[in-house]
Amino acid sequence: MDGSVLQRRLAALVGDWYAEHARELPWRAPDVSAWAVLVSEIMLQQTPVHRVLPVWREWLARWPTPQDLAVEPAAEVIRAWGRLGYPRRALRLHECAKALVERHGGEVPREVEALLALPGIGSYTARAVAVFAYGDRHPVVDTNVRRFVARAVTALADAGPPRTVADLAAVEELLPADPADAARASIAFMELGALICTARAPRCADCPVYAECGWQRAGRPAATGPARKVQKFAGTDRQVRGLLMAVLREATAPVPRAALDAVWQDGTQRERALAGLLDDGLVHRLPGDRYALPS
């Protein structure tokens, strides 16, 4: 089969599968705002859907527009972020909301270039918002999409290290010409990678491109690169940062140093974690060796 024909067929097959099997997620609703899509994309970075859902709903109920979030103190934004992890994302969203108000009248722009100029918005998020909020035709590349393309198109078990330009070009070739069809294909590729073409236990028998998949037809060769290390959490600086942040989120007044010292026995690691939070602007040191969330 000609390569371009195969690529168009992949988009059609995955699109049909998506229409029947896609998860009903609130940020995919046809009437959802571009702001709601942007918030979901930031929250979903390195965080599973089931953890994001309740926080996303709470945020959109409280701050349905960028203007609503922009006027909030940073401390309230961090508290509302709760235990989603990587709380710098909360600060970036807060900064992004302010920039949207100042530069775009409180509206989320449609153009990728304008989105990229916003605080905390990278290549993936800019294209995801343009595609999923506005239905424009752009390649949207995350880990799930890279893995699907590596297997279906290039017959590789793993996509290897990210290569932004090459990855975008590879996905671009799979997109239908019509923007609406391309947007549907983009979210369908992502969903298939998340639910079927998974990293460790792909459900190939349930895959709509089983017969056309290059990896399957090649006998499912094993990955040739080094095995990925599973990121642990227990005992890491991330865990200590989370414990320190929990104390500060729950406090109604500045916290004395002793309250922070009590959360972790290893003083060297605790100091390193606290220093990182201070550097990231997530914590402020006040006179009298007291600490608080940013105002």
C-alpha cells in the first residue's frame, strides 16, 4: 500500500475507533471554553486524568475565565492546586491568566505563535489549545502520540528521545487536509495511545490499526534502547517538597521554621527541598524565620 494512502487510512481507522470508544471527558465537550481547555492541558501534564478531573471542575467553577483567576492572590491559586503535584504549574497558570487579560482582553488566542508567547505555554500546549479548543489543523505530539506513530508507521517498539521537529513532521503527515478531520485525528491518536497502544501492555488485539501496524507486521520487535527507569517518589526531594507545601497550604498564618523542620528527618534533604521552593517562588521567607505561600 502506498505510504500516503496508508497514512490516511490510519487517521480514518483511529478516528472511527475514537467515535465509539473515547472517554467522555468534560474538557472535550463541544461547548467548553478555550480557557477550560487550556487549564486542562496544564493540569494533565505528568498527572493522570482521574486526579485532574475533580480539581479541574473546582477550578472552572471558581475561575471560569482568565479574569477571575488573574485577580486572585497567588496563595489561593496554590492552595486550590492541592496535591496535583508540580505546583509551579499553578503559578504559571496564574501568570498566564494575567497575561491573557493584559494582552488579549481576557480571551485565549487562537494562533500558535500568540499562545507560545504566554507564560508556561510550550510547543505541545500551544498546539493542543489551537486544535482542541478551536479545531485548527496542527500536529499535536505527546508521549502517547509519539509511541503510536513509532509503532504503526516506523515499526519501532518505542519512539526514543523526543525530536521536536521530526516528531511534528511525522504527525503532520498523518493528518487529513480538512481541519475538523485533522483535529479529530489528533485527539484520536492521543486517546488510542493512552488506552490501547500503551507503553508496557499494548492491547494489540483491540487496536483498530492492527492489520496495518508496522510494528505488528514486523513481529513486534523489542525496543533496542536502554530500558526506561521507573521514577520513584518515596524518599525523593519531590516528596519532601510536597510535605512542606502541605503544611503551608493548610496554614492560615505564616509558619515558623520548627513546623517545617518537623515534616522530614533528613535536615540536608529538607533544606535542599525548601531552597528549591524558595527559588521557584512557591514559598516566601518572612522576618523571624517564618514562611508562607506567596501573596
